[in-house]
Amino acid sequence: MIYHFNEAMRPSGLFVFLAIFVSAFAEPSPECIVTSFSQVMDITMNCIDIIVRNLTVPAGNTVHFHLKDGASVTFEGTTTFEYFQWPEWGNYLMQFHGNNVNVEGAPDGVTITDWNIDCSYGDGRGGHNTDGFDVISARNVVIKDSTVVNQDDCVAVNQGFNMHFSGLYCNGSHGISLSVGFSKTSHFDNTVRNVTYSNCTVVNSINAIHIKTHNDGGPGVISDVTYENIRFSDIINFGISIQEDYADGGSTGIVKGNVPIVNLIFRDIKGTLSETSTNSTAVYIFCADNGCLDWTWSDISIPAGVIRSWCNFQPKGYTC
């Protein structure tokens, strides 16, 4: 899938949504394949297994899917939303209506570029759970050259493989993060592998880099993760925070190695902490026994905060 927005979520041309979906069902009959906007209402009201293929939505229109109970919708090819001036039209791009319906897609091969996610309205108004990008159960994901202004994680990866985040500018966030261990039973659902954050900037935020494993979850693993060329400034709490005691939205003080962190590479990480914060800490590492393995760090430069850095695990190449 490819998503593209120009500056401030106001494209000069088209909003493009490219999806390569793999359906578990056989292809429906031709009368249940949507290829033009004029077909949407009739097909979605009368078919159970629906494919939307290479659809173009005229500017200023919402696609309404009035679905039969138990219907399945699979998107294929490119869905294009012709752009309409945002201040003049603020409706939804799509709306789904129905019971027990399934909208399918294989979360494999996604590129997002030039997005501007602006949740600055939440500043000073108690904004929370305003994550910019949450990546769950996905693979082969690229998110680049985008801006997030919010009050929670700029990016949070929960599960998946082969991801690259680059050129991100994060303002007001909780940092560029991994948050793993939501499943109580599934090792696969608690696995993150081969993820890179590069050339990213974090400013005016609670944390810059935050990796957390959930001690109330089942088994899993984080492996082959790289943070490189990361710059940050005016960080309130942690320049780098890695904890294996996370649950229910915060630290518990009880580490558990259910999701070990293996082969964690940090290169060229530089930044400053808030001069007015009373909680600033450059680096914090809290690992379970055998919960952190084969970390290699180099060229880390973070001035000391009000609270001294603390680590119960020492990465190769870095002294806490």
C-alpha cells in the first residue's frame, strides 16, 4: 500500500491509496467487483464477497459501504481519492455500515511518505492516546519524510517485520518507540524483527527513544533493531528509555524477560534534555535477567540530566 499526502495534509493533486491485498476467498463473480464509483451502492448492498479494484473517488465524495450482514470487502490495486479543498469539505473518505463485516487486506508492502499529522489542538487540553503511527501486525513497511505533532508516541511498533522509518520530525510526543507484549499467549503476536529508525528528529517531547516490553504479556522477542542518526532536543524525561517492566500504561518496577531484546544497535544518537525539567535523565535501561542480549552502541552524546543515568545492563561500546 502507498499513501501520500503533501504539506499539511492538503495535497495539490490526489490522495493515493495503493493496496496489494491477498484474500482468503475465491474471486467473486464479476457483478460483485467494484471498479467505478457509480457501482458502489448497488454492489455493496447486494453482494457478500466484494472486491474493490482500482477505484477512483470523485472529489468531495464519501464512499459509503452499506453492507449485508457478514459481508467481506477486499481492496485491490489503487484506490484514488481526488482532492477537495479541506476547509470546504471535511467529511470522511470512507464509511462502512453493517454487522459482522470484514474489510480485508494483507498488511504487506506499505509506504507512507510526506504526511503531516497535526494534533497540536491537544496541547494544554489533556490530549492523550494521540499516537501518530501505530504499526501492528505488518511487514515491509516504510514511513518517511513525515511530521507528527501530538501528545503520545510519534511512532509505536507493536508487532511486525522489516520496517524502516526515516526522515520523521516528532514534536510533543512520547518518542519513537517499540511497545511489545500485548498478547497474553502468542509468541508471533509479540515479535518485532528487523526495524530501523534513521535520520529522525524529536523535539519538545517526553522521551526521545522509548523501548518497552510488557511484563504482563506472553512470550515474544524484539530482535535486529537499529536506531541511527537520531537528533533530539528539549526532552522532558528520557533521552533513551528501555524498560522490561511495563504494564497498564506505566512502569511496575518488576522486570520480566518474556520479550527479550536482542541485537539492538544504536549509532550516532545525539540530543539535549529540557533545562527546566526536574525529571530529565539521559539514559535509563532496566532489563530482566537474560532479557537484553547483544547490544552494540556507538557515538552516543546526551548531556547528563537532573537525574543520573541508570542501567542494569551495559551495551557494548557504551558506559552508563
